Amino acid sequence: MLEGCAKDNRNGTAAILGFLFLLLGAIASGAPFSAPTRLSIDPGSLVAPASGFTSTISSGTYFDYVLIIVMENHAICDILTSCGGTGTYMTTFASAHGLATKYVDCNRPSLPNYLCLAGGQDFGCGGYDGNPHSNTCTNLAWKSKNIVDLLVNASLTWKAYMEDMPSSCYGSNSGRYAVRHDPFVYFSNIVNNGTRCSRVVPAGSGDSALLNDLASTSTASNYMWLTPNLCNDMHDCSVATGDTYLKGLLPQILNSTVFATTRAALLIAFDEDSGGKGAPYMYTVWAGPTAKTTYTSAAAYNHFSVLSTLELNWNLPYLTSHDQGAPNMSEFFTTSSKGPTARFTYSPAWPQANANVTFDASASSDSDPNATLQFRWDWTNDGTWDTPWNGTPTAGHPYAAEGTYTCHLEVQDSFGFTANATHTVVVDSTPPNTAASLSGTTGSNGWYRSSVKVTLTATDPLSGVASTFYRVDAGAWKKYTAAVTVGGDGSHTVDYNSTDRAGNVETIRSTPFKLDTIAPSTAASLSGTLGGNGTYYVGPVNVTLTATDATSGVASTTYRVDGGPSVTYISTFTVSGNGTHTVAFSATDNAGNVETTKNVVVQIGKLIASPPTTTLDVNGSSGTNGWYVTSSTATLNATSPSGSAVSIEYRLDGGPWSAYTAPLALGDGVHVVDYNATDANGMKEATKTATVRVDSIAPALWGLEPSGRSSTSNVTISWRSSDGGSGLSRFEMSVDGAPFQSIGMSSSLSLNLPDGGHNVWIRAIDVAGNVATQVVSFRVDTNPFSLTGPYYGVPLLLLILVPIWALIAGARRRRRRRRARASQRSIYVARQPVYNGKR
């Protein structure tokens, strides 16, 4: 009976727990609670999680984790300074770790080499660098096995990181992401498998996705791959650029938790030699806690050797006969099963001169758990130990001068076995150097006649640049991420400086420049004796030209009379002689902007006849502010008061004069049409000028943020926009279907929004009236009890668990009381006297 009561209690507790967890799910999801319905589950429909995507430590012969970084298009002596190369950091790195000097590629150009590394063959793609599944050879790769199949089948985890890739498993080129450098998207069983596809990810800013995963063995994968972008990998940029990139990245990798505390290995390799110095051999280095230090091998290796090494390490089957026949690279790894393993980290990661650097070897271990360890340090790896043996795993040392040092640790266990490890320490006390370059339409006297793009380039030869900031015209400081365009006529100053990874801050620098984008304007005034009701002059006419320019000032004004030679205007001049005279004039400012030629007609003496009259009509869709928003045509029509035939001539945008025969096609831009007509009697109309502005392209609008979830009700909406035609006029915003409202030229706006899903539409409107619209969707959740709220449902979980604990504790107390009563009853019966065999 007691057992039955206990069983009933257990069933009741389970029912209550089930109900509470259903309630938890309903509250967390925001859905109204309803009674649970009966579920019918087909066991055959349940799918176990795909193996290889929960990080586990799978012991290998030489390493448990491996990271492969593939650089581009250089031979070994393009890199090593010892044979004429320019990779100073990479040379130092190779000297401290394991260098293979006879490693070669498997084909040309890039794609077949990446396929060899991931698929065990080039699939016949020699000479081809196209997209996945795009020709015979890539179609063959598309349906073939690859390294991921071997890893997953062996329950090993894997992940590939791609710099500048727009989204996971992206299958075409984008900016500095080259799909041919991403072998994983060339196999259908990765691309068409959602779980596997999600493991080919963007590397993040500064390779943050990779570095974050290396911070813990729970997030790191057994097999990791990093493809740098087309600049960092030296494909489009110099060896110095790639050398600086690795100088900033590799210390962070080797100091990460995974590399500091586990058996991890790092491989730096190149895809092909590209006929460089030292070809066909390529720079190839193994590093990490299990790799030998200061080791060099002249054995012959190739890309298939990498696969062979992985297969040997984890006892994997061969992919192809190529990797089966390739020599493995096991010589680069320590194989002793006895004794210590030396590991250490140091901080700060980028010390300054004379600052104390703390070295910590507490992650070192020994094959015998009962062994004790001693440590000694050589701060500069000069062969002389700077500290005696000591049982304390930590030590400190300041480096007196900046430079690149190799710190050497030796660990000895109580049985006399030793192990060594080295790390490169970069000491930097010199601030970075930032240079500004200006680009735009250059004018005269140091002026620009267009907006100016300011490009900042910061360099730091040791620790590398951490950040660059700038401000325009003493405005707010902003972080520099891309070239900055400065507009607006007048004088401008851009201030800027940079900070390196060691914290050295550059003195603020300044670059001034001047803009004048508007041509001067000239007006003509005539003075003389008028006759005939003011329709003509009866004698010589004085012409005065007045030019103005609000920014750089007027440099010169020129004129010509009746098509004669050009004359520099100094003061009032006289036009004489009966007839119709045309004075053409224009001004040039100090920045070099030239005014469109204007004309004034001077009639001296009574006209016998009048010249013809020409009109210009524009056919196109009108926008705003005098702009047309479609490609347009200009039609010229002329009539003569005499009724005689007329001919029309024109010129477009300052080009040569031509006879008008058909409407003029006017595409995007600002067009100036000069035109006049002449009748059969020789009467010529004064030249007229019309300006036609066309902008048929809507503004560019992108980068709307935020997206996903916001745990605060104060949400800042931001975006980016540009317009290369008439220019941006304003932005408008609509929140959750409300009417659009103008928000001026601001590219961000803070909103106070209630919990729930929201849609925010942004309109970018240019001066011509073209409109671009984008929407961003996100969810606001400030509920402290919500699983997606600011506390991720912790208060709710506590609210649920406390009564559960109380129920369980109560049930346990009741069971103890029942057992106690039963025990007392048994004792009572046992103490009763026995009469004739009965109690």
C-alpha cells in the first residue's frame, strides 16, 4: 500500500511538472494558454541530430583540433626574407615553428587546388575558376564525397569560416569573397543539407566568429578552415598586407583557450605558387602545442598530404587514391606518449615597452597525473635561460625596447621528461601613422570643383592598427570604416588619428581643402540712346559685364562680339554699327569653374525685318525641382515672320555646332542646349540656351538596422543611402503601416516602441523626386518573463521551479512520515506477549 501511495505521488508530481512546463512554453512564446491536446507521434519520423555539430573532443594521434588557413598565389621565396621575400612576420613565425620547404600545389589556377584539399582530387578543373555546379568538372565535384563526409561519419565536428561572405553557404562572388576559394560550396551534400550548410559561415569582423569559437572547447570544432578575403590572402593585395594580417591574427589564435589548453594544430598554406620566387615550392607551416618548434623539413609534400595527415590522425578512410598515396606530414608533430606538454599564454596580447608581461604556463600538463612540473623561461629565445627552474607556472618580464621577440618555455616533470613551447611576443611603443588622400575633380589654385572623397590609410608595423577615428569641420568624432565624402562649397578640415593594438594613440592630424562647385554668374547691362519705342538703339551702345562668385571669387570674364575673337573683359566696351549684334560672354572663377556662355542681342538702327524665333520643347516625365525622371527628348521648332524657310543649328553640352534634323536624346545628367535659327533672307536669331536636367535612377538605400530582436523599447533605426544624380533631398519613415513622415536628411532615428513585431519602412527621395523604399522587420521584447526578453526567461524559470521544489519536498516529507508510522506499528506488534502461540 505504501508503494502504491508513493507511485501515486510520483505520477501526480510528474503530471504537475508536465502542466507547468506547458505553461512555461505558452507564456514564453506569448501565445494564449490552452489545454494540451493529445499528440500522436510516429517514432519513424524522429530524426536524431546530425553528428559532428555538438563540439566534442575526439582524440587524434597528433592533435584533437586543427585549423587550416589558406593564403593565395605566392611561392616560398616571395615570403621568406632568407631567400628574397618580404614577409617579415611570416619568416619569424616559420623559424619558431615547423616549416615544410618542398610543398607543392596540385594544379592551376585556384579552384582545383581548393578541391584537392577538400575533395582529394581536382575533378578535371585544371584551368577553370568558375562557380559551383557550372561545368563538367564542377558537376563531377557536386556529386562527390569530401572531407566533411569523413569527419561526420567519424563523429568529428567541423566548421568553415569565410571572410566577407554575405551569408552562410553563399555560392557566388561578392566583393572580396571569392567563391572559388570556398571549396565547401562545390559539394551538393553540403549545400543541399541545411545542417551542413549552416556550418559554412561568415568569419565576422576581424574573424570574430572564429576567435569566439576558439574561446571554448564547447564551441570549437575538431576541423576548422579559414579563407581570408581577396586582400588579406595576398591575391589582390601585397605580401606586406597579408603579412600584417597574419601578424594580427595568429597570436590571437595561438593564445586562444583551445590552443592554450588542448592538443590543437594550426596549418598555414598557399593554394598555388603562381610562378613566384622559389616556385614550385610554397610556404607551409605547422604550429600549435603539438607541433614541433624550430623545425624544418625538406621532404616532398603536396595538398593531398594534408588530407593524408588528417586521415592518419583520426583513423579516417581515404577519399581517393591521391591522398592514399601521398606522404603524410606526421614528422611535424611530437609523438612521445610520456612526459609533459608545454603550453602557455601571455598578457597583455600587445604589450608596450617596459610594461610587465605576465606569462602563464598553468595549462601545461603531464602524461602522469601524479607528476609535478617545473618551469623555466628564455624571454628572447637566445639560448640562455633567464629564470631558474621553478614550480610556479607564472612569471613576468618587461621588454625594454619595442620589437618582435620569441619567448621560450621549457617544462620538466618529476621524472626528468621535458617539453618546450614558444610564442611570438610583439612589443610596440610607437603610435600608428595615418595618411589622408583626397580624390575629386581638381580645379585651380588648390580648389576642388566637386565633392571630395577622403581616404584614410593607417599603418603600424608592429602590433597593427586597432581603429581609426575622424571628424569633419570640428564635428563629432566617428570611427573610420570607409572613405568619407565631404560636400558643400567652402573650406573644410578633416582631423584624424589612429590607435594600435598596443594602445598607442597617434597625435591628431589635419588635412584642409577647399570646394567650389558652382560656376560664376555674369549679367550684361546696355546703355545708349533708344529709338522706335525702345526697340532699337540709334547710336553706339555701351556694354557693362558684372560677374559674381560667392566662394572662390571671379578670376576672369571674357566676351566676343558677333563671333569675333575672345577678349578679356576689363571695363565697359562699345558696340557700334547699324544692324543686329550678338555679344557672347562668360566668367571663370578662381577654382576653374567656367560659366555657360550667355548672349545679349544689341540692335542698332531700325529693323527692316525680324529674325526667326525658335522654341525648345522637352518630352519626358517631369519630376520635382525642374528635373525629368525619365530619359527625355528635346524638340526644336522655328518660324520666321517673313514666312521664309528656316534652318536650325544647335550644340549639346558645349560640343560642336550641328544642323538640327531630329529630336535630341537626353539621358541622365544636366544638359545645356544652345540653339538658333536663320531664315532664307539671312536673318539670324540670337543664340538661346536651355538647361535640361534628367535623373531617372532612384537613390540607393541599404543597410537598414536593427533586425531580429531588441530587448529594449528604445530602438534606433539606421540606414545608408546615396544618389549619384540629382542628389538626396530627404528621408521619410513609416512605422507599422502609419503614414510616411519626413525626417529630413538624418540617416538614423530613435523610436520608443511597444513589445511585439514591428515593420519600419524608409523612403529615400532625391531632388528629382525618385523614390527608393526599404523595410526592416524586428521584434521588441522587454518582458522579463519572456524567453526572448532581456533576462532570457530566468525570472519565469525561478517562478516555476520554486513551487516544483516545494511539491517535491512535501512529497518526500509525507513518505518519511508514512514510513515512520509503519515502523512504529511493527515495533508495537513485536512487543505484545505471546499466548498459546498467539499475540
